[in-house]
Amino acid sequence: MDQQALKELLYKMADDQLIMGHRNSEWTGFGPLLEEDIAFSSMAQDKIGHSLAMYNMLQELGEQDPDTVAFTRNANQFHNCQLTELPNGEYDFSLIRHFLFDTAEAIRFEMLTQSSYEPLAQVAAKIRGELRYHTMHAQTWIKQLGSATEESISRLQKSLEYALPFSLGIFERSPFEDKLIADRIFEGEAALEKKWKAKVEELIGQTQLRLPSWESLTPVVGGREGKHTEHLQPLLDEMSEVFKIDPTAEW
């Protein structure tokens, strides 16, 4: 089994979860409804827990401990897709991002339950169960607000069109893609993207939102190679503030 290929996969998944978890946590105390405040806070906690599981696996493969990996790297050392680091904006954007990202994650971890790397398959089975709540939450609100008032539909439509090119960056190909597939560690980003597009089409089709043609979109990539927006480094500085004050603090 190619450890370099496995590590690259784990890093991008862990970084996605950590950064998305931090963004979700920023809704704590600011949700449009109390229930949404609680929901985003709960999902944030789950995602940070998911990232920890991945960082623990990386440590077992010889990488540094989770706290060091999470809190001491600079933006150009992170492998998260750019979608996760974008500011929360208004609720409509955060909801659309949540829907697009968690739909992909639910499919990814479902696929990973069949991974030849047993520790990953076992963790994926646990995370898959937790992600059912996340996708159910996203789908419920997308269906309701995507078919509600003229304003809600319009706001979601604009956010959908803005977020879609970034969401395609989730599936940025790894330089180790062929190795991951050959070793049966993961079926690959192309297989994941195909399943995700079908699911997104199915769910958006149940609303009054309009999905642009996939061919008209230019994927925003680079995050997997450490190329990020101006928003990531300030997020990392804020996220690591406590750790820098007290490196012995537990998270």
C-alpha cells in the first residue's frame, strides 16, 4: 500500500473537516433561529471530531500529533478545498455550502467503508452514520426554502451559482489517484464526483432552484495543492490563538 497516497487522501479530508467545522462554529450565537444555531454548532463539533480521527490516523502513519498538525501549519500547507474556507456570509450561502459539501462527504465516506485500508474503513463507517443527520438537515432546508418565497428562492439561487464552481474543487484530482484506485484505498474523485452530481441534480430537481449546466462551470481548484484564498490564513490565526497561548490545551 502506497503510504504517500494514503496520507495525501487523509490530509485533504482532515483539513476539509477542520476548516468546515470552524466555519460552522462561527454560527454559534448568530443562527437565524435557535434551532439553526444549535444545528450548526452540533455539526461543527462533529466535523472537528472527524478531522481528529483523520489526524490520529496520520500520526499512526508517522506524521506529527494532531494538535501540531492542526494548529501550527500555515495556509499554504493545508489541503482543504477552497469552498470550505470562504466566509459564512449570509445564511443562504452557508446553507448552500453545507448542502453541497455534506452531500459530497456523505457519499465519500459511504465509499470509504469499502476501503482496503481497514482503519479508514472502520472510521468511515462511524462517520457515515453521523453525516446522515448533516445531509438530512441540509436537504430539509434546501427543499423548504428552495420552494418557499420569491426572496428565499432568489437568495438561494444566487448562492448556488456562486458556490458551485468552488464545490467542484472538492473533487480536484490527486497526483496519486491511480495508486489509490489500484490499491483499493478509494474509488477516486471522478467516481465520487459522478455520484455527487447525480444526487445534487435529484435534490435540486425537487425545488424551484435552477441548476446551471455542469459544462458551463469552471472548477475552482488549487486548494489540494496549498493554493488558497485570502480568507484561510486569518481563519487559521483565529483558530490557533488558544493553542499558541497554551499548547497543552485539549481540543
